[in-house]
Amino acid sequence: RGDVKGNRGEIAKAVSNRHFGVGSDGAIFINNSQKADFEMEMYNADGSRAEMCGNGIRCVGKYVYDNGWTEKTKLSIETLAGIKYLDLKIEGGEVKKVQVDMGKPELHADKIPVISKNQQVIGEEIEVEGVSYKMTCISMGNPHAVIFVDNVAELDLEKIGPSFERHICFPKRTNTEFAQVINPSLIEMRVWERGSGETLACGTGACATVVAACLNKLSLPKAKVRLLGGELDIEWDEKKNKVYMTGPATTVFFGEMKG
């Protein structure tokens, strides 16, 4: 919680280390907020600050409710990407699923940010490791480049992921989603996260992927995204221009870290 002392970026690196720490894709500190019910302070595995984490914010909702910090099932959470709104789904006295209003997808290149001669980057070519790809760029409070491929399972993300993340056209680096459209309501996705590498899932990335699929006329605005770590239900309400994410949140263990 907010009384954690020390450099939080360094703490996140230590916690995330899979050999000498707990092992994670990052660390979240939950603070009091004057603007919302709580504040989520998110760090990547390399200690860099992250604007937002879709999976992480579901865990925040579960943690504060299950541990008695709040009795509310509709919460507001302050993030660097703005205030996000959660609807907690309760079963047996604990949170099983969380729906998150992820806000509006940002398509303007300068605000993502991505360097391009176009105001929006939809199906634009990018060359990485000598191969040409078509990318669609979106910000869900953090930058995403979505690449549609024929077979997501055969990609070597350890090779191409870092090259996408640090490509010269991304001034603040980027998260990269590699997506295979199975049908208009189902997308398989792998993700290379900025500052963390390949992870089992990315909530903001799943949201960006469905928006990108719609913009490229590949999917419906309501689709299931299948990731290595499970499935997320994503809906882009085009009238409100808001994206909603619904997915599970599970307690794995409790512990105390010294040092």
C-alpha cells in the first residue's frame, strides 16, 4: 500500500525477478487518491513506470474488495492514463470477474506516440529485422502496435519483440501485439510488453487489438481475445467510443518480502 518505503521502481525490479524475487510482469502499489477511490501505481518488470495495466487493474479491484478496503462493487481507480471505472462481479463473497471501462482508444499518431506522415496509423508498413509488417497503432493510455499475422504460434517473439519495442518510430517505445483472427468474434494474440518482454496476457493490448481489428475490417466490435494466460471479453462501443474489458482475477498467494 502507500506506506511502502524506498525506490518503487527498484522494488518492482526485485519483486519481478524470476530467479531472486517472486517472479512477475511488474508490481503495483495501491495508494489513497483524492480523485478516485484508489490510485494504482504501476511499474514494469524493468522498473520503468507504466501508465496503465489492464490485467493489473482487475487485480487491484479484487484486492481492495476481498481484503475489506471497500464494500463498493463499482470503483474508480486513478492511473497515469486517467481514471478508470470498475464493475466487480461477486460470487461467494469474493470477486471472480471484473469489467473495466478502459476509456477511449486514441488513434492520433502524435498522442500515441508514433512517428508517421499520417495522422492515423492503420495498416501502415514497418520493417523489422529485414521483414515488412503492417501495423495499426493505438493508445489505451499506453502505446500499442498491433500486427496481424497468419500464424501467431510460430513467431519468434524473443527475436523480433525487442526490435519492435525499440523501433525508431516509437519515441516512448511500444507494446506490440501479434494477432491472428480466427473468426470475426475470436482473436488469438501474443504480446511483447514494453519493459517486460513476452507476457501471458495484456489487457490494454487485447483492447487495442480488437479496435485495430475493427479498423482493418477483420472483426466485430465485440470479440473474445485468447491469450497464453486465458481469455478476455472485449467490446468497443463505437457510439460512445469506449472500450470495455471483462476478465477474471484470481488470488495466487499472499506473502511478505523482506530486504
